[in-house]
Amino acid sequence: MSFDYFLYKGVKFSPGSYSQELLQYVENEFQVLDDDVYIVTYPKSGTHWLIEILSLINRDADPTWCNSVLIWLRSPWIETKEGQLQLKDLSSPRVLTSHLPFHIFPKAFFTSKAKIIYVMRNPKDIFVSLFYFAKIICHYKDPESFEQYLEDFLQGNILYNSWFEHVRGWMQMKDNSNFFIITYEELHQDLRGCILRICKFLGKELGDSKIDTIVKHSSFEAMKENKMSNYSLGTEEYIDHTKGTFMRKGTAGDWKNHFTVAQSEHFDRVYQEKMKDLNMKFFWEGK
Ligand code: A3P
């Protein structure tokens, strides 16, 4: 493997944004507040969609904040060096983001009243999204080919290791009342209904017209237009904008435009093998 990474408790991290000391600190000393809400995801699952939705819910549907503050400052990544610097500017209740696997998430969370929204997405679509993302973002290994990258993805030979490990780890929380699972595909199918469910989980009541405003401002088109949300500003160091955009396509099922039948069947076999004893049915299965 030729890309630059280090291991923390068996998980691959990029030295550009992470360090052993920081991960140790986040795991063991990070201060969790009881009213914190954490968006936890495997990369490319719909993390930013949730940040936008929660930014709007927390501000009673007023879009001013989303239109004036960069998305990663509204909900910093707790495990990155940049995220740690940004945390101090947040007011309570904080919405924080993390790609950390279950076994290295801040220990303090598990004795707190804080909440997690775990966003999931069909891993075939995650793979396609990641394939394009890896080409434009500097700290990811540039894919040699679709075929090779697919194998790296299935083997967990990439940053944050495999999707399977991430999901299997976090599903240990599935029956906890402070843990809420939502899928990218459900958001697509019924954004309004999902926003209502998220509000209920957070104990937030907003009237119909405020919910409508949140639906409008968190649509793919609105986020793609919003310079504070579409990663076009302040990202020159991290993203090569000549190669593609962060808000790429925003659809469910794009994998069908990319996978051969053989690749899809191979993926399905690995999926069955890795997920077989989990006894959970996910929204995208059989679609
Ligand atoms: P695609 O590459 O398939 O377009 P993350 O935020 O976890 O990095 O995920 C990024 C993916 O979510 C990208 O997928 C991006 O386009 C998509 N996305 C972001 N905001 C979205 C929205 N409002 N509606 C639909 N998809 C969205």
C-alpha cells in the first residue's frame, strides 16, 4: 500500500489531519456535554446533508447561519486537528461530527446523555462517491483504477478502514435510546418525514412552515448553490477544484452506472459474508 497513513488501534488515519496524541486525547479525555448531538458516519454517507439539516433545526429553521458560516465550522470533526481548533467557537447545544469507529469514540459519551445520529448509505454508492472524492481531495490515496479501488474498499485498505467494520461496530448501539439511525436513501425518499423524525429524536417541535423551510434549504440544489455548504470556499489547500466538485451528484443508486455485473456480484458476496451474522435488514438491501 503506497498512501500515507498511520494506525491508531488498528484504524488508518491520515497524518495531515490526525495524530496519535490527538486520537488518544479524543478517546480518553474529550469532554462530552449532555446536550451534545454527534453526527457519526462512515465517509460519504451523507454527513454534510445532516450537518445542514441539524444547523437549520437548531436555529429554528432560520437559514442565516447556514448562509453565513462555513459548514465545517458549524459542526467540526472532533478527531481532526482543525476540528479541535474550531470547537471553542461553538455555543451549546453543540452539533459535532465524527467518522470515528465505535471502539475509539470518546469514552465520556457512553456515560452521558448526549445523542448520536448515525447516517448510513448503500455501501455501493458510498464507494462510487468515495472514488470521485479520492480524486479531488489531497489526503486520500488517488485511485489507480476503479477495479483496484473497489478491492481496497472491500478489504478496508483505505482511511477509516472498511465500511463493514464501521457499521458492525456502531450497530452495537442500535437499541440505545440516545442512538438514532437514518439512511441516505430514506432522506432521498422522504426528506420531510426524516426531518420530522430527527426533530422528534431531538425533542424539538417546529411548525409546518419551519419544516418546509428546512426541506427547502437542505435540498441538494440549495446546498450546491450555497457557498458556505458546497466546499467551494476556503478549501484550496485540500481540494483540487479542477478535478471535480464536493456536491457531486447527490443521488441514490448511482452505483448502477458504474459497476459491471461481475463487480456487483463480487461486492454482494463480500457484503453477505461480512454482514451475515448481524441480523439486520437495511433500507437499500434488495434494491
Ligand atoms: P455523491 O458523491 O454521490 O454525490 P459526505 O457528506 O458524507 O461526505 O457525503 C457526500 C455525499 O452526499 C455526496 O454524494 C454528496 O453529493 C451527497 N450530498 C450532500 N448533500 C446532499 C443533499 N442535500 N442531498 C443529496 N445528497 C447530498
